Amino acid sequence: MTRRRVALALSVAAPVLLSAQPALAHGVGGRADLPLPLNLVAYSAGGVLVVSFAALAWLWPRTRWQQTPVGRPFPAWLDRVVRIGAWPARLVALAIFGVTAAAAYAGDTDIQRNFAPLAVYVVLWVGLFFFSPILGNLWRAVGPIDTLARPIRRERKEYRLGHWPAAAFIFGFTWLELVYPDAAEPRVLALAMTSYVVVVLAGAAVWGRPWMREGEGFGALFGLLAAMAPVYRDESGRFRIRAPLVGLTGMKTRPGTVALVFTALGSTTYDGLSRTAFYQSIVGDVSNLFIGTAGLAWTIAAVYALYRVAVSMIPGLAGVAAEERDTEATAAAFVHSLMPIVLAYAVAHYFSLLVFEGQTALALASDPLGRGWDLFGTAEWQISYSALSTRTIAYVQVGVVVLGHVAGVVLAHDRAVSRFPLKAATRSQYPLLAVMVVYTVGALVILLGG
């Protein structure tokens, strides 16, 4: 077996073996009924990262992904099928968006009988968060707001804001979801949806398609997540398939990219943290708008600060002359390694929500306005809680958290050996490895310990 295969085997197998250990958790909040001590699970997870790092230092001496593999093209017939199906899919997505807007504006004000909250917070946010890294940039392919902006072809001004507006949009959305007390109220959603669409279309009228790719919040974030997908479109528009994750090595950073990534990462961390007894014992009234806003902002800032400290040390440890060190450039160079962690946190926190509340969304689709309809014969469906056991939830949570961090270690190592000699590259990654361990242990404590 070659060195490369051994390295990949160690990096992939270790978290899978760890996730097979008996553990028990449910959803986002913590539990105290773990069959194994939480500290043992956390220490084991940190050990997996250290072992993976050591294996990479020995078995991965040079970059393998700096030149992003182009993959294999789809068969011609399949490429045509996907292209032909794109516009019907767009129209279906636009119709769902229209129904969601109608439910938000005119549907039953009882959130248990209204389709809009689940459509926005589960189907849109969680669903696309999960499936974009698998199927590619779905938001760009079929997103309803992108469809509404399609007629706007020309930009009147050169777009130079990068991902900063997108970071602000995602912060606003997560603030609404996690902090605002009436986030699920249909009329609140109606106002939020209208405001967002108006602002996005106004931006498209000024900057055109570059705004939709970089400035619009969902388009920018889901685009970054799609970079790790095995399915993508090349510059000629041909659909191709490649190994997962490798597309991240070609991820282009722009002004605000780091802010966008940490807004997504920090907001998910805050969602879990705010549900823990420890957090609630400190802040008291977690429903307080000021406290919630400060907590969300502080969590994002804290997660970023750890990364910032680590990347500021990389050039020095790699032997770069003091006058040539650039922390901002280094932070941008390694931020792609955090995208698997962003995905892992979202899966660990929300996959049970998608499974359970996704069933409710299918039921409400038959009666989106709460009028007593049964359009698709699903109105009487009940949630099957047996679809996932708490043991399965725990396995997935531990497994994806560790696997996401191992993937981050691999991506960071490959970028380091592309920039520095092997020994210097390995040495330069010590601070980032330490941060990865802290992220891993912290995530598991939040998820399983509460």
C-alpha cells in the first residue's frame, strides 16, 4: 500500500472507529446519560486529530491537491438531462417560494399550522446546508431569488464588496432564527422575506450577477459549501464529478470570506451553546434580546479569535521573514480548511431536526395556509420519532464532528506543504492543530455534555 493510501486510510478510518463507540445524545442540547464518560469521548477525539496530523506529516510530504482535479465529465446524455431539468426545477422552487410567501402573509398565525417557518428554517436553511456539499451549488441552480434576478443581466457598477454583504446577511438571518423571540411568527417571516428579496434585487440591479454570487447571503455561503461537492460545473458549463473536498483547494477567497465562514461557524456554535445549562446559568434570561445578540456576536468573535491567533503564528514558525509576514493573507489562505468543520457542526446540530421536522413540513405542504386542505394526501401524517434513536443521533454527532476536523487538518496540511518545505510546513501547523483540537472538544462538550 502506498504512503498516500495509508494516510487517507488513517485519516478516514480513525473518526469512523471513534464514532462507533457507545454514546448517547439527542438533538442540540446536552445529556447526562452517556454510557461513556464525556471526557473520554472528548480526549479520544482530540487524540484522533493528533494521530491524523502525525500520519500526514510522515505520509503526505508534498501537495496533492494544489492543482484542483478536474474530475470526469458527465456522460453526454446525463449532462443533457440535467440541463433540461434545470428550468423545470427552478419553476418548482419558485412555486414553493410563492406558497411559502403566501403562507407567511395570509396563512394561519398558529405556527404549528403554517408551512412558512418550516419551509424557511428547515427546508431552505438546513436542507440546502446539507445537500449543497453533495449535489453542488443548488441555490445557484434553482434558487427562487436567483430566478427572480435572472432578467437582470448587466451590472451598472463593478462589484468590489466581496463577501462582506453576504456575511452581514447571514448574521442577520441567524440572529432572526436564534435570537429574535418571534422568529417563527408567520407575519415576522413575511416582513423578513420581503425585505431580503427587495434588498437583494436592488443589489442585482446595481451590480448584476457578481452580486448574486458573492454579495447575496445564501448564494455566497451555499457556493462555498458547494466547493466541496463531488458534482460541479466547469468553466465551459459541463457537469463533472470529482473526489469530495478537493474542490475546496480551488476556493477563491475575497474580501469578507473569512467573516462569512466564521459567521456560519460561530452561529451554529452559539445555537448549541445557548441551549446548555452552563450558558443559561451565566447569562440568566436567554430570551433577552440584548443578551442574545451579545452572545451570538461574542461566540462568533471568540471562535474567530482562536483561528486568528493560530494563523498569525504560521508564517513565523515556517521561517518567513518578519517583513514578509501577512496575517490577513495567511488567514485567507487556510480558511478553506474550515469548510468541512462548518458542515460538520451543522450536521451534528441539525440533522435530527431535518429528519423529524422535515416530516412535519411534508404534512403541512398539503395545507400550507392552515385552511383544512389536504392537497397531496399528507395532511394527517404524524412524525415518526422511531426514525432515529438517541444512540444513532450520538453516533452521527460524534462521527461528523471528528471527521469534519480531520478533513480540515488534511486540507490545512496540503496547503502548508504547497507553501513551505515539509519540516517548516509541519511545524507551522502546530497552532492550527491546537485550535482544531479545541474546536473538536468544545463541540462535543456542547453537543453531549450540556
